[in-house]
Amino acid sequence: MNWLPKAPAMKRATRQAWLAFVTAAILSFAVSSALALDGDELLRKVDRNLNPESYEMYRKLINIEPDGRKKEFVLFSVKKGRDKIIALFLDPPSEKGRATLRLDENMWLYIPEVGKAIRITSLQSVVGGIFNNADIMNLDYSVEYRAEKATEEPGGYLLELKATSGTVAYDRLKMWVDGKILLPTKIEAYAASGLLIKTLRFTDIKDFGNGIRRPAVMETDSPLYKGYKSVMIYANVKPRTLPDEVFTLDYLPRAGELR
């Protein structure tokens, strides 16, 4: 390093201390730069920590209105790989037997009374409230978003994510990640205009077994719906292997057999 002071100008101990300081600074910069360039890999790790690649789980969804009234739903869900998921309604009785299917960006809702599946969109909501269909049938974040920026913050990281296509529910996400366990603590979802659509908060880290330790509660609110809140509570999350034929429109009326 030609820019270092020459030996005669400083004592050996001073030079060694200076070299140690410079080395530490370079290593620190290298680590920070590598992280900034590897936001997508960090996002993939967050995905795997949130859920196994293929799994089953139960969820309770609670929509809370400004006057305190609540409406609750219980769902059983299975997911395979990065782009296949089914959610089956178990409660309330008026919804029992309904099932949703998502294959990549395509979504359907099966209604027993109608006897067929109808197309739905990511921004609609089969349960009402603030959670939309993309939230309820969410794929891995790394499927729909790429990291534009990753920065280190006290206690963790901030990922700034951009949707990979115009069909994704949110154009941009800001995801705050716990640095120790690499799980999200908060996500802000934005429209292409820059408008904040909603905020998702992840709490109550729980050990579900099988190496799965993740938030058991996700809450959301929106500046567009003052006073409203929706909560998603996770239970019995565990790995499961399923054949591809389960994730088809023909199988959807039989989704109850998956339990």
C-alpha cells in the first residue's frame, strides 16, 4: 500500500496499529458492500426462514372494524414450491368448503354452491378487510420482488424491493429484517405512485418444530382505511410434500381431503 506512511516516519508499533486499523476498515467496507450487492440472497433466506418451501398450516384471520366489531375466518393451507398454494375455508359455516387456488400470478375461488371456480385478482379480498388475496395466498417474496437496495441498520437490515412485473399486488416494498434471525419485523407496501397502501407487522416469534421458528402473528393497517385492522395468526406450520395434481382446478372441489 504505497499511500501508507513509510517506516522511518513512525515507530514499528504505531505502524502495526495503523495497519490493523486500515485492514479492519477495508474488511468492514467489503462486508457492507457484499451485503449491499446481495440483497436478493438475503431475501431468499428470509423466505426460507418464514416458511418451508412446501408446507401445510392453519391460520385464523380476524378483521377488526373501527367500532370494535370482528369477523373471523379459519383456513387450512398447503403450498408446494415457489408458486402453488391452496387455502381451504373451515369457518365460519357460511364460508366452509370454499377454496382458493393460486398458480403463479393466477388465482381462483371455488364456491360449492356455484359448483365451479371463478377467477379472482391479487388486489381483491375473499375475506374482506385489509388483507387482499395476495396477502392470503402469498408466494415467496423472492418470486415477485427483487432487491434494489439492501442497507444495514441497528439490529438488522432494510431491504427495498421492486416488483418483477406489473401484475404483482404492490409495486414496491420496504422490508425491515431482524439481523439475528433473518425474519421480517415490518413491511411497508407501496403503489407505483409512491402511495403507502398498508403496513404489515410481524410479531410473536414461535418455534413450530421441524426447524421452523417464525412470527406467529401478522397484523396490518392502512392509511386508506382509518381505524380498520386485520390480523393473521399462524398455527401448526410444518413441512409437507404434495403431488402437482393437487394444485389444479379439477382437484379444487376436493381440497377438503387434504386435511
